[in-house]
Amino acid sequence: MDLQTLTYIVVGLTFALYIGIAVWARAGSTKEFYVAGGGVHPVANGMATAADWMSAASFISMAGLISFMGYDGAVYLLGWTGGYVLLALCLAPYLRKFGKFTVPDFIGDRYYSQTARTVAVVCAILISFTYVAGQMRGVGVVFSRFLEVDITTGVVIGMAVVFFYAVLGGMKGITYTQVAQYCVLIFAYMVPAFFISIMMTGHILPQTGFGATLVDGSNTYLLDKLDTISQDLGFASYTDGIKSKMDVFAITCALMVGTAGLPHVIVRFFTVPKVRDARISAGWALLFISFLYTTAPAVAAFARVNMVDTINGADGQGTEYANAPAWVQNWEKTGLISHEDKNGDGRMFYSNDDRNEMKVDRDIIVLANPEIAKLPNWVIALVAAGGIAAALSTAAGLLLVISTSISHDLLKRNLMPNITDKQELLYARGAAAVAILVAGYLGINPPGFVAEVVAFAFGLAAASFFPAIIMGIFYKKMNKEGAIAGMLAGIVFTIGYIIYFKGIFITPMAANVPENWLFGISPEGIGTVGMVINFVVSYVVSLLTKPVPDEVQHIVESIRFPKGAGEAHEH
């Protein structure tokens, strides 16, 4: 069976599964739409959380970044993994105890202010739309290659599928759909990794193959070969970084604290019955996440060696373009690989200097990896289904955050407090539908690589929500004026910096080069500085304004020093 037919069958079956689950688990009330009724088993919730959190950036783009950046790409691995631990241990149980299932709801009640709630709604929408842009681009990349349609058509197909199960099922439908999507994406990620690890190193586990010698008879370690290849082609040594320590620290920190402030992950801890279950599901989610994250560096290394070998040829002089491997020809149709014959010798060559004739998009590495390694068509089709599952699972969670922020936090809790449960559910579905349209536009016109765009979203979360949440839990004297001023200062600074250097919406005012960055910190890491600004502004303003009411301070003490880990108090 040819690849396209096989891909249609595999992807079609997974779509039928997702839609079937959405119909079976459709939401009938606002509680089911927002938090799946609060009755999800911790193991299932851990699996759904892993799928929600492991987006297209994790599945499609992270290994691609590591493959191209080498050591420097590890900041994404460290930041996203460490951030989940921070969220699970320091924030989730306390937020669950407080009993508010959205970040704006927590901020509005903790800081006894509708203005604070509105600022948080705006921040949540900005973060979610930035994040979902990366997911929709991921969907477009997968479809453009494997279904042989253009990226725009691919995004539209993805929008239709998400629309069906997110708008119909709400959090209840999304939760059980994400359990299925986790199974699909992790199977799709691990199967080719096992195959390629055996083929290249003789080790079935990619994690051990990553540090093993190659089976080509050279007795060379995989990482040693990567260092040699990188240096010969004008790149930095694969195991050495060129980023400054300040930028590495800033990006890692922004990704960590941004994870801890992501609204679509936090709401996951309200879909289980008790506070204790929230902790247990966090542990399960970390286990499920670790399968992919410990495999990604090996996938990146295998893909890098195979890609360079097939483009530059066995003799290292370049492969004749007329005899280009099938994967190059296939991905050229999408525009994500291109060849320019600079010297007219009819050969392809990949390097980091004047000899380079190839443009290779970082986002194709994981998807093209099975083709580069000449694996069976069913494995390639499986990877396509996995990439779509990763993108759609997170996109659905983010779209739910947007709809919840508008219907529950902005309308029900602020502008239209007298609407009925049925009206609120209708508004939530309408907001999700509009959000999908906007997300589709952003997926067609993304501001960067998938992981790069997602990093911006994490930076915005770090600069806006993290300080407000952490001080709301652990500093009972933080008042509404301080929280509002801090959130505004942090997110305005971070957005301004990203726009200034990345040229999003406007022509960039300064070259996107390290010499012009503040303290040498890239736009991907500037959320750390935004977070510091938020903390400082919040603290200073709180000292100069009215103290926090006593009853609010008592509430803060009650969530930090709970008498028991029973059912969360629902307001």
C-alpha cells in the first residue's frame, strides 16, 4: 500500500476515534464543559495532562531544535521538564485547594478585584493565542507533507476537527480525547526511535543508544561523530553551546516558570475529585511526559547524522540532485526544504558556510526522520498521526482556556452575572468557535518555528501570571494594586521586546542579533526579565497602597496550611 493511502487510513481512524469519544463524553453542563465534572481518575488525568502539555512543540519541533542547535537546544528540554515539576509541587495543590479552576478566577478572588480579573483574562487570551499559533502551524506542517495538501488547507482541516470535539465536548470530551491522543503520540514517537536506535547503535532503547557506538564498524561514539560532522561543516561542536550563559539561564527560567503559569495546564488539576488526586495525577503526568522527553535528544542525534549523510553523500562531496533521496523530493513539495545549486555541479551540499546549498526547516526533522532512515510506510503514517495528535490535543486545551476566560471569567463573573447556566454554556461554545477561527489564521501566518512561537507564550506566562500566582499563595500581604501593576508591567515589557526584535506585526526596529539584546537575552528568554519586573513592581506598589483585607489574608493562610487534603472547597 502506498504511503498516502496508508496515511489517510491511519489518520482517518484516529480522527474517528477522537470524534467518537467527543460524542460519547459530550458536556451537558458548565461544570462538565469547564472541568469534566471533576470526576476524572488520576491516572487518566495524568495521561490527559501529558497530552495537553506535550504539544506540537514537544513532538514536532523540540527534537528539531536540538538537532540543529546541539547543546543549546537542551534549554527547551530542561525548561519544559523542570517547569512541570515546579507546577506540580509548588502551585497545583494550593490552587486546587483554593477551588478556582481558572487563573483569572483565582486572581480575581485572591486579589478581591474585578479589574485584576479582567487583566488576567486579557493575559490568558494573549498567552493562549500565541501558544495555539504554534499548534496550528504544526498541524499544517504535518498535513502539507503526508496528505499532500498546502499548509493552509492542512490548518483548515485541523480547525474542523478541533471545532467538533472542543465545542461539543468541552473539558469532558477533551479529557478523554486527550487520553487517546497521548497513546497515539507516544506510540508514534517511540516506535521509529526504537527502530533507528537498533539500526544505528544496536541498542533497542534510544536513551542508551544515544551514548553508544555506531554499528558501522568505525567503533565511533554517536556524539563524537556528531561533533566531527558539525565542526567539518562549519557549525559549532554539537556537544558545546554558543549561547551565552545568561541567555541559557534566561530561556530555561522563562520556560520553567512559564510552564507553572500556563492556564490550560493548571485547569487540569481541577478535573480530579480531590486535592490528593491532583498530586497523584501530577506524578503520573510527569512519568508519561518523561517517555518522550528522555527520547528526544536521541531522536535529534539520529536524525542529524542521517540527514547530513544522505544530503552530503558517503564521500562528503554532496549527493547528485537528480538522484536525491525520496524524502528530499517529498518535503521540497511543501516548501520546507529547498535546494539552490550555487556552483552548478548538480549536487546538494549542507553546511554552515558559503558551500551551503540547502535550506532545511527545523520543524520537519521528527516527521522526516522515518523517511530519512528508510523505515516502513506504516511507521511514517504513524508518525503523521502522532504529530497531529500532539498538536490537536494542546490546541483543544488552549481553545477551552480562551472560551472559559471569556464566558466564565469575563461574562459570568464580571459583565453579565445574571446569565443562566445554559446561557453561559452557549457563550462558552460560541467563544471557542471564534477562537478556532483566530487560531487558524495564526497557524497559517505564524511568527516563527513551532517551538520558537511556543517559547514566546511561555515567556508571556512567566512575565504575567507566575508572580501573581506565587505571591497570591505565599505572600498574604500582596494586594490588588500590586498584582495589577505587576501583571501589566511584566506582560507589556515582554510583548514589546518580542515585537521589537522579532518584527511581529511591524518591521523590526533592530537586527535580531545578540549584540543588540538586553543583557544578551534573546526574545525566547526575555520572559525572565519580565517576571523580575513583575515581582519588583508588585512588591513596591503593594508597599505604597492599602493593605490586604484581613479576611483575604485568612483565606491565603488556609490554602497554605490546610487541615486536611480532602475535597477542595468549591465557591
